[in-house]
Amino acid sequence: MQQTLDPKKYSYDITEKEAQTYWENNHCFSATLDTNKEKYYCLAMFPYPSGKLHMGHVRNYTISDVIARFQRMLGKNVIQPMGWDAFGLPAENAAIKNQVAPHNWTLSNIEYMKNQLKTLGFAYDWEREVATCDPNYYKWEQWFFIKLYEKGLIYKKNAEVNWDPIDQTVLANEQVIDGRGWRSGALVEKRSIPQWFLKITDYAEELLTSLDTLEEWPEQVKTMQKNWIGKSIGTQIDFSIDQSNLSAADFEALPATLTVFTTRADTLYGATYLAVAAQHPIARHASETDEDIKAFIETCNTLKTAESEIAKLEKKGVKTPFFAIHPLTGEPLPIWIANFVLMSYGSGAVMSVPAHDQRDWEFASKYGIPIKEVITPNEDENSDITSAAFTSMGRLINSDAFNGQSSEEAKINITEKLESLGVGKKEVNFRLRDWGVSRQRYWGTPIPMINCNQCGSVPVPESDLPVVLPTDIQYTADGGSPIKKMDSFSKTNCPKCGESAVRETDTFDTFMESSWYYARFCCPKEADAMVNSETNYWCPVDQYVGGIEHAILHLLYARFFHKLLRDSGLVNSDEPFKRLLCQGMVIAETYFQEDSQGKKTYFSPSEVTLNKDSKGRVTDAVLTETQEPVTIGGIEKMSKSKNNGTDPQSLIDQFGADTVRLFIMFASPPDQSLEWSDAGVEGAHRFLKRLWRTTLELLDGHQTEPLNPSQFDSASLNEQQKNLRRKTHTTIKKVRDDYGRRQTFNTAIAATMELLNEIQQLPTLDSSGSNTNRLIKFEAIESILLLLNPIVPHISHCLWFALGHKTPIIDEPWPKVDEAACTLSSMKLVIQVNGKVRAQLEVDKNTDKGTIEGLALQQENIRKFTGDKSIKKIIYVPGKLLNIVAK
Ligand code: ANZ
Ligand code: ZN
């Protein structure tokens, strides 16, 4: 039974419940394979079940929901799944804090958040819901890991890792911010432990080149990925170690050559020293007999953090007693150890050219090393190497046979020369490193490996999968993983030799689960395979929506996984996500008080009153309760730490989901930041009330059948009526483009709001007593409901039925544009006399040539120029001009 609708009371709560119940009972969003329709896979990045939704989630999911509903109206077979990125640190730390097992805690969060998503009316196919902590999900990840292991794409190695002493875990480089753990803020230490790696570097070239096929990705994201992969073409050069003065021990311990990687082979003659990383074997050997070197290396090891950090360090180094021989001049060059050389890039050693590399210049200036200029600028540039390095390309000088060549030529020629001498070759380097997937945390997918004393690492046999993570555990406050001490989990037998052995107790990086969930959503219940043919029907994702914070890692790993799946014959496309939209942040004003120690306490905007001057400008802010002053701290991303978040739930309760959805889509284009404004929310709510009232008033209380707009004769409409029709149909056209190509939903909403204004301009009863005005208004209202349906699906569902329709708006196609109604009904003509413009004339489009001639000749200015001349000829270019030839 439907509610009785009062134009004066927009009862969003009943309306929304009613629509949601309808969708649920009728399985409106269950996606099934249909090869007769074009498929459309719309996906938003799934959330961590961290407790409750925040505004960032609501924005993300509203955007993708609007796109999904819009595509459905275009006639596509739409799938929009949702699930939970349920493993990982946030859930685990919260579980420690609240003294509940991560499993239970996660499941209850899922339940709560799922309910929130439902009240927002998102068109998800809940039958496809997947939580990554479900063994039915991670079983296939374990299975795939073993497949990759068998293919040689996985290896174990001892690796130095960033160790977070508070979270007790290994951090990826990008989880280290200014030398501290991204979550804990603790100073990160270095440790070396055995870990599993995925050979993403085998795919570096393809991950780079196929970025070019992603035409509907933001350029910014592609650039970030390119830089992260960091392909660099250059030359590898072998410098032989000068053995003339080496002791027997040094001779024994040192390698014969020191290899460097350079992108500037043209500067080879300018190399005045070589520099190696603190972890380089030559450095290590030198430290054995020299305390200063040893001390320097130790400071490097504790200081070492992310690459970007190293770039900012003050350049420091120590000289070793060793020399290397320049491959072309035979000159001995001193070998230094320098803090800016990375062991993990190239060969961990560089040839230093202080005249042409700023870093080398600073280092050489500091330690009194010679600076030798070998590149002279082209005409349009200057160089003064006494004040800074000249780093551009130019022409070679002081370079023997290569003098006069351009940098570009010399790079090739010098590399060829080295190659012919057998001491160098062309080389491609990538910044991208293999992906270390081992985590020493509990709440993750167990790595399906067994360590046997005899056989080494042995994969768990397929028939024993999944290796189930015990959920019945004692969580200790120290944060260590409970399964590490749990014999019932770790003790097992070797699948190969049968002897007792231990399981791997590390778990996967949670980026593993999020790398293939989009594929599993296509066949979430498949029991016999990781993915099946349905995955190929739905994939690739047509529209992916998520935060820019995932621009690099998540998107790179998912692209990598997709290629791995492809090369295992599991999917048949090359890329997982065709079009990408990165939504902007949700931001809001911050307020704080500062104590004498400079510690800031932040107050929620809801606790603050703003004082304003007579012009309405904010002068200051006080706490509402105590009237104590607070500092206005500026607009920042909504966050717990700044206490400037708005709880979506309280807004939904107060205004309804449609208001929240409308405000979010209206306040700014999706890729830009959205500044929170209570006034904006109220404005959105008022608009919906107005839509409600306008629609219901038009019905006059007793609509049973939908009015039929085709009952009016579009040719005999008056100007006012034609105007509204024109507005209706140009709006339909514009909104489609805004939703689809431009993805500027805010302008789509603005256009629809204008249309509602125009509806209100036209009286419902026309003077002649005919029903035409009502019919035209009806057509406009119907269009508004259809156009806004993706954004405010509840109110449009309800009002659509109120208009007398028997089928739900959710099954309606996008409205058709009446092109004839779009065109202006009058036209402007230019009137010429003997080819000169003398007047303009506005007439109805259907006016015939004879009438136009008559009207033109009556124009005063035309009469002036035709005067007593006789009209020889009149040329009419329809819709454009009329030329009167008079003599
Ligand atoms: C000599 C030289 C002369 C260089 C010059 C630059 C300018 P990309 O483009 O990032 O690949 N390099 C090589 N290995 C390094 C390492 N492990 N740690 C730190 N720096 C390293 O940069 C390549 C350049 O970075 C190389 O070219 C090398 O310095 C340095 F006028 O060699 B060049
Ligand atoms: Zn064994």
C-alpha cells in the first residue's frame, strides 16, 4: 500500500523505505548474464569495514551509483557489486584496542555498514557480496599464489624491510612518511628477514606501455604510474678496480670491476670519482679495516628511508683507499661511499660527474674533488660550472675523439665504443621493485607454504586448500600475531617427505585481496575455480570509481594481477579497468584551541557558533556551550584527527538519503574537492521539497492514469508553451552529456533545477481553459524525475507512481529528445539591399517566402534604401537572408 501524498509534507523517511523495499522485493539490482544487451560493469573501490561509513565513502559510492543507474537507463545490462576489504591493519588495530577478536569485530562492522549502504539506496547486487576474510574467497588467492610459484613468478629472499616497532610489522616504502610509520607515527627501523616476492618487474614493460591504451584514465594517474615504474634507458659501464697498490687481502676480497649505471654516457670524460652505496660490497669490505668508514655506514643504515627522503638529505660521504680505472682515459678515479647512492637501483654505484650533475657537484665542492667540464651549452644557454652544475644536453669538449658531438650523438657513440672494448652496454633500468607480499600480521590470508628442514619451502597441496586462518584466537595487547605462537596452526607435516614441518605464519599484504576482487565479483559463488566464464562476460570494469590515494599501488597491483590472470588463461582482456574516476576529497572548516605547550584540541563544527559582522562576514568563532573563543583553523580534509567530519548517519536521519546524495553530487564536480556546507545540505533538501510539492500540486490530488503529453498538437502551441517544451528537451540533451561524457553531475543538476523554475512560471490552467499547459508541465515534471532518478532514486520512485504510472521508474529508459521542440520556433533573417545589410527581421520559422518579402519591404530602413528604385530581383536564402536587388 502506498502512502497518501501530501504536497506540503515531503515524507522522505516513508518514501525511502518504500522504494528500498520495492527494489529488494523485486530483486531490481540482481545482475544476470544477458548476451543480447551491452554489459556495463560499474564498480566503486570496496571499503575496509572499519566501523561506520564516513563522508568520503558516501561520496565515492554515490558517484558510482549515479553512473550505474544512468547506464541502466541507457539500456545497458548493469552490474554493480559491493563487498568488503576485510583483512588488514585498520581492523586489526581496532580489534586490539577494543579487546575483541578481529573476526567478530569485522563481521559486526560489516553488518552495520551494510545497513548504512542500504539506507543510502545504492543499487548493489547484494547476492554478489564478498568479504575477503571469507575462506571461500582467499582459498583462490592461495591457489593462485601456488600456480604463480610453480610458474617461477614467486621467490623468497632475505630482504631489508622497514620495521614499524609499534605496529610490529613490515611497512612498504610508501607507508613510511618522513621516516615514520604511516599509522603509528613511530620511527621506522631496518630489519632483514626472509620474505615472499611476486615478480612484478617481469611485467614492468607491459605495465608501462599498456598505460597508453587506457584512454579514459586521468592523465595524472597515468603519469604517477609511469614515474613509479620509472623506466630509464642508459648505459652500464664496467670500471676495472685499480689493482696496482692493493694488499693481498684487498686483492682477494675486491671484485675485479665496479659496474655503474648512467643515463649520461656523454659525460664519461667528466667523471672525476665513483660513488657506491653504503651497502655495496666494496663499502662493506672497506669498513672492515677502517673505523671511520664503519661508523659512516652505520649512520647510513639507520638513516636510510624512502628514496624521496634520500634526495633531500645533505650529501655526505667517505673516501675509500681504492681506485677504479677510467675505461677510456686509463686515469685512476677515487672510489667514495656516498649517502645518496641507492643500493636497490641500477648497480648500487655511480660514476660521478660534478660538472654536469648537481648532486655530484655539491658533493665534489664539499670534499674538494676536481670538477671537469665536458659539455658546453648550445647557443641559447649559458653555463658557469663554478656556481652550479650544467645539467642540460649540449656539445662535447675535453672528450678526445668525441669532441664536437652533440650529447645525443655521443651517448650512442660512447656506448658503442665501450661495447667494442667489452666494458659496457646499453641498459634499461626500472625503478619498480618486486612486490614483497609477506606481512608479519595475523589478520590476513595465510601464505600457503610449508617450511621443511629437508625440502625447504613446499607449497600446500591444492587438496588441502584453503589454509584457514584460525579465528578463535587470544589477541594480545603487544600487537604480535597470535598464530606465530599457535602450534595447532603452525605444526604440520611436509607434503613432500612427510616429516614434521612448520607452516608459514606470515600473511599476505592485503593489496593481494584487493587486486582481484573485481574479477571474483563476477562469479562470487563459484566453488570449483577462482573465476569462470562470467568473469569474461562482465570484465573489464567499464567504470571504476575511487580515491586518488590508490592511484599508484592498488591500481598497479590490480593491473598486474589482471595480466597474471590473463597469462594463466583465466581472463581474456589485458586491463581490468577501462575508465577511471578519482573522486576528490571531502573537506570542511576546522576549529581548535591551543594550550600553553602548543597542543591543539580540535572541536567539531557542530560545537561551534560563528559570529558575523553587519555584512554577514565571519568575524570569529566561539564554542556554543561556553562561549569560549576558538581559532578558525582553515579548511582541511575531513578526518578524525581534525574533528571536522560530519557523520553521514545523522544527516540521513535528519534529511533522508536523497538529500545527502543530491548535495554531494551538486556541491562540486566529482573529481574536485567538496567543501562541506550545512547550508548546502539544507538547500538540497528544500529543492526536493519543492519538487515534491510542484509534482503533487500538478496532479490536483486525483491522478490515476498518467497524462499523455502527445495529446497536445505541438504545432499550435503558444510561445510560452513552446518555451517550456524547448527547455525540457534541451535539458534532457544537456543532462545526458553531463552524466555521460563530461561526468559533471553538478551542472546536470543545475540545469534540472532551472527547468523546475520554468515549470513554476507557467500557470497550470491556461486562459483558454484547455488542458495544454498542464500536459506540457506534466511532460517537464516527468523529465525531471527521469533525469534526477540516478541521483535521487527514492523520491523519483515515489512521485513516478504518483503520476499514475503502473511500472516503476527504475525500469524506465532515458527520456527521448524531441529535436523539433529544441529548435527555436522563430528565426532571425538579415535583410540586404544590393548586398549591404540594412535591417534584421524576426519571423516564425514556418513563414513562407512571399510573406517574408512583404514584411521586409515594409521595414523603414529598407524603404529608405529602395526608395523610388524598382525592385529587379529578390534572393532568399532560407533561414538566413533576403537580398533585394534594386535599380
Ligand atoms: C652519470 C651522470 C652524469 C648521471 C650526469 C647523471 C647526470 P635515472 O634517470 O633516475 O635512471 N644513478 C645511477 N644509479 C644510481 C643509484 N643506485 N643511486 C643513485 N643514483 C644513481 O638516473 C640515472 C642517473 O642516476 C645515472 O646517471 C646516475 O648518475 C644516477 F651529468 O651517471 B648519472
Ligand atoms: Zn620435506
